[in-house]
Amino acid sequence: DVPGRGKVVVDISYGGTFYAFLSAEQLGLDVCSSKTRDLVSAASAVTEAVKEQFKLHHPESEDLAFIYGTILTDGKDAFSEEPTTNICVFADEQVDRSPTGSGVTARIALQYHKGLIQLNQSRTFRSSTTGSLFTGKAVK
Ligand SMILES: O=C(O)[C@H]1NCC[C@@H]1O
């Protein structure tokens, strides 16, 4: 429940730090064309809601059991050769200029967990802010 914005469905995944993931569409936004300030505001509201409503646990270190940010996506999690776009809003409302190393790692883990990608199947991730690209895959 994101105050002022309604109920959304998020996935929380870990790639060195925890992020909340959801499509920007759930917040009435478009990750590619909405104003960055609107994306930042919405993503920050989600981070705050997760902080208040979920207790995170890390199996090895409770120091890592916190939500670092929210990544808004274009919702294109099913496998495709085409890049999928996201914006990472982390820490104190900072916006990553890259697709985010730890965020892409968490997103690949999530896609693999959901059976959307197979092991060694590469996907490309695009930053909506700069257009920079990262490629990654799940490996054993
Ligand atoms: O790419 C990364 O993983 C780092 N950049 C912003 C968020 C993380 O600190």
C-alpha cells in the first residue's frame, strides 16, 4: 500500500542489495517517457512503503537486510532479445545513470526464479536515463 498512490504489486529481490521491482505502469507512469522527477517521486514512495510494511532478512548478515531502492521497469520481464528498460532510484533519491549492476543482478535472479529465463540465456537491460546497456545471464 503506497500512501497516496494506492496498492501495487512489487517483487523484492537481492543482487548484492535488496530492491523492490515493479512496472512503472502500475503507478500510472511510463519508464521511457515520464519525467524523471515523477519516476523518482513514485519510486521513493514505494521504497518508503516497503521499509514500513516488510521485514527483510538476509541469511548471512542482518546488516544487509534493508531495502536500498526501487527499480521501475517497462514490465518486459518475459524473455526477449530486445533490451528491457528500467530506472533505479536508490539511497537518498539518487538515480543511477546505468541500468545498475546490483539491480540487474537482482532482476536476472527474479526472472530466473519466475521461470522467465533459462540458465545462460542473456538479457540486455537499458537505463531509461542514459540509454546505457548492461547484459547479464543466470549461471550455476
Ligand atoms: O550499480 C550499482 O550496483 C550501484 N549503482 C547505484 C546503486 C548501486 O550502488
